[in-house]
Amino acid sequence: METNPIEIFREWFTQEMNVTKVVIPTACCLSTIGIDNYPNARFVSLKGIESNNLIVTGTTSSRKGLEINQTNKIALTFWWTKTERQVRIQGDATQISNELADKYFAERNRDSQIVSIISNQGKKIKDIETLNKRYNEIEATFINQNLTRPENWGGYSIEPIRIEFLEFKPNRFHNRQLFQLIKGLWTKSELQP
Ligand SMILES: Cc1cc2nc3c(=O)[nH]c(=O)nc-3n(C[C@H](O)[C@H](O)[C@H](O)COP(=O)(O)O)c2cc1C
């Protein structure tokens, strides 16, 4: 097995993507430390790996953004059903540059782009009709034009400090390998199932 956990992650990710049939195969659970210290978790999609960091995107002014702003220590957890593997990552999240956010925003489908523009994610809805109207207005106004990323849409680059790979085995002796970044070097341990 590889000794660089990011390379193992890439390998496992590719293997699952090649065989999976799930609708959003890149889904993973992003856990943050809540403003009130209760852990908070939600699914997001892994958008890429840049310079050994994992990239997730979304609204930066909603709860996850506020929480990461307060404490940038996060966890990202994957369960890959076809290959029967779990990956647990802990690390530090940093907001990505505007240039990178623009790139990821441009890759989104148009419906998602419009919703990001009109919706103040996580705020209470007073009137869904007003939101629908805003959606239709933007759609009609910017027909055949590129849409500009709203300022509160961006992403986070997650620099892992700990990665655990678990692979199910039929005899329940699951294979667990923990990599920890210690003084800049990845140190590997095998864990009991
Ligand atoms: C499978 C799945 C994928 C999702 N992908 C994203 C995503 O990539 N980015 C995002 O901001 N929200 C995504 N969401 C919605 C989030 O779970 C969440 O509702 C939203 O980000 C608001 O979270 P917050 O209030 O903690 O900021 C996804 C939800 C599901 C179920």
C-alpha cells in the first residue's frame, strides 16, 4: 500500500467513482464545531483535490461558514458503498481564493447558480413566492449570459492532519489504517477493527 495518504485517498476515490451507481457519489459529511460547541454536520460534495488539499464549496455566510470562521478545525467523512470503505479526515479549513471560487462557480449548473444568487442560505423564508419570482427574473434577465458568483459563495480548502482508511472484510476483521501528520511527516499505524 502507498505511504502517502492523499495518494491512497485518490486511488480509493477513483476506484469507487468507477463502479458506483449512487446519484451524488462525491457526497461526504462535513462536520464543524458549532458556535455553541455542539458538533454540527451536513453532507456536501467533494469538488476536487488541489495541492493535497480537499475542496468543498457552498455558501460561506450560512451556518457552516460562520462555524468555520470561528473554528477552522473540521472533519470530512466518506462512506463508499460499492467498495465498502470509509475514510475519516480531520483537518484545517481555509477559504479558497476568489479566482478558485469563480472557477468552481462557473462549473455549477445554471439552476444551482441562480439559487445561489437569490437564496440567502439558512435564513428563514418569509415568502417562497418572492424567491420564485426572483429566480424567474434572473433567469429571464441573464438569458445566454454568464452569471457572476455572489460574494457569499465560495469554498474551503481542507488540509488534512489525520486520515483513517477503513475497509470492510467479510470476516469482520476490518482493515484500519491511521495516518497522522507529525512534524510534517505522515506516520502510519494499523488499528484493531
Ligand atoms: C448529497 C448532498 C450534497 C450536498 N452538497 C452540498 C455542497 O456541495 N455544498 C453545500 O453548501 N451544500 C450541500 N448540500 C446541502 C448541505 O447539506 C446543507 O444543507 C447546506 O450546505 C447548508 O448547511 P449550513 O446551514 O450548515 O451552512 C448537500 C446536501 C446533500 C444531501
